[in-house]
Amino acid sequence: MIKKILIVTTRFPFPLFSGDKLRIYNISKNLSKKNKVDLIYTGSEKSFKRKIKFINKIIFIKTNKIKKILQVFYFLLIGKPLQIGYFFSNEMKKKIKEIQNNYDCIIFHLVRSGEFLSKDYKGIKILEMTDVVSKNYIQLYERLNVFNPIKYLYLLELKLLEMYEKKIIKLFNYVVLVSKSDLKKISYKNKVKIITNGTNLKEKKFKFNPKNNDVVFIGNINYLPNKIACYEFINKIMPKLKEVGLNINFKIIGKTSKLLKLSLSSFKNVNVYNNVKFPENLCKNAICGISNLSIATGVQNKILEYMRIGLPAIISEKCFYSLNFKKNKHILVYKNHSQLIKQIIKLKKSKKIANKISFNSFAIIKKNYTWETSLKKYNNLI
């Protein structure tokens, strides 16, 4: 039976240069195969996009920065997270209430969309939470210097988020997360469904060559944990690699502001590529892809991006906790900077190890981690 589904999101899911957009885009695409899917979102007028071919109807609700800032202060006064206020729109909430009875199911994308839920909606209510945001904020808070005023802003936000997440979850039939590791931080575990991320399988691109000299980092570089990871690799890892005779090129591929791109590109042997449609084309001379995040929740899409083209991936233990891959078979994992350096050298010099990781990673992605495979469970929720 064809169901009518409404996707509620605070940003248009295009272009696909961040993990949250990539996920909701593919959820919508997967569900549209057997159902009629509409999408409603809010943003500035310049962000209005008219078409996604598999979406039946797109509803755009205009907002502006001044309203957003005023709402941040209002929501703070009533004890709700700053980001909930920033992404809220009264007009969008009214519109959803007006049309909600036309739908069998409404999916609210990320915790900040939960505020748009009307309490009198009788259909299936799904909170596509993806990650527990407060868990991420705890890590950011712990990482920032005590003299950095932003540290205390994160402290305030994470406390508000922890309270908000507990309250909002109970209003939904289902809450969807990508990783079991986030269950520890969440209440109403009986509502939670684990539906992991996926990727679109590509041709296996990696070919070992002792002349390969690139280390690749893919992601939304404007996202603070990614930004920290890039600067840390440039300032702490590249000099150590140079000391042992490995003068690598660091390729940063993803969404970046002009100022950030200028800053990162100013370092020697660092190249930044902004909004690249086919990042795999920049990985032909790569030794490996890295996910060297010290702040991480859920499943990092960059890891799946490397694996889907057979590019050996080296990841931090922080990233590994959320994955179902095997160390030294599908990926290489490190605990500290010294181990990261050793893993890069290993992949640079050993054809046997590099090809083993490449073959195994590509095989498991092909079998278990395409979007079609990963999102099958979603059909059971609606």
C-alpha cells in the first residue's frame, strides 16, 4: 500500500556535501520508491531550490537571520537549546499543522526539527535523530581551552540539549540513530531503531603505487571537529612524517568557507578542494584516506566514502567505536599520533597490506553498506 510521507527538515538537502544532507536525501529517495514523499523546509529566500526528481512536492517556508537571532534569545529564556531557536519557524509549524492530516507518516530530520511536531498529529511520528548531539557537544566542551569563551557557550548548550533530548524523544513513535554507541546517552530505548548510514557504490579506484604520495581528508570542513582534525594533521603529523623522509601531500576535499580555504591552503603541501561532485577523482594518487577526529559521534560518512572506492582508511579510536568493521582487516585504527604516523608509513611501503585493506573494505561496503541495504529497515517503520 502506498503511504503519504512528509519529510520535515531545516535545510534543503542539497548540495550533498555534509553527512546530514546526504542521509536525509537518501532516506527520502529510498522511501519514494514505494510511497509518495513530500518535503517541507525553511531557510532564506536565496536557499530556495525547486526540484528533487523523486520528491512529489516541495514546500518552502521563508525565514530571515534577524528572526533567527531573536528566536535564539527567546528559546534561551524558556530553557530550550540555542539551535532549536535558530532553526525554528512559527510559519513552518503552522503550515505543518495545517497539512499534517494528509500524511500517514511524518519524519522530522534531526533533533532541532522535533519542535515542529504538533501534539495532535495521529499518524506515525519518526524523529530521524541520526546522532545524539549533546554527546558531540560534551566532546567539544572538553577539547576547548578554558580561556576560550566558546567553551562555556558549548557547556550551556549541551546542558540544554541533554534536557531537551530527553523530553522530545517521548513524543515520537520511533527515534532513529545510526550507531548503537549512542544508546548509552539516550532515554526511552524501546523507541530507538538503529539504521546505519550507507553509500553509493563506486568502481574500485585504489591502486597501490610506491609513488602515491597523497593523504586524503573528506568532509564538511566548516564543521568544527573536521576543522580541528585538519589543522591537527597539518601542524602535528605532517612535520613528523617529513622527519622520517615522507613529504606527503594533504588533500582536503569538501565544503569550506572562502576564508577557511585560504587559511588551510597557505600551508605547504596542503590543497583544498571545495564542493567537489566526484571526490574519488582526486584520490588516484592517494596512500590512504583518514578520519583523525578526536571529537566524533555516530558513523563518519568520510570512512564509507574511502571504503566505497577501496581506498585504505586510517581512523582514530574515537571514530572506530561506532563501526562494525574489523581492525587490520577492513580499516586501520590508531590510538595516538605515533601510531597514526606508523600506519601511514605502513600503507605507503607495503603493497600487501595496502591491497588487503583495499580489497576487504570494498567487499564489505558492496555487501552491507549501500544505501539500499542500509535503509531497508526504514520501510518497516512507516
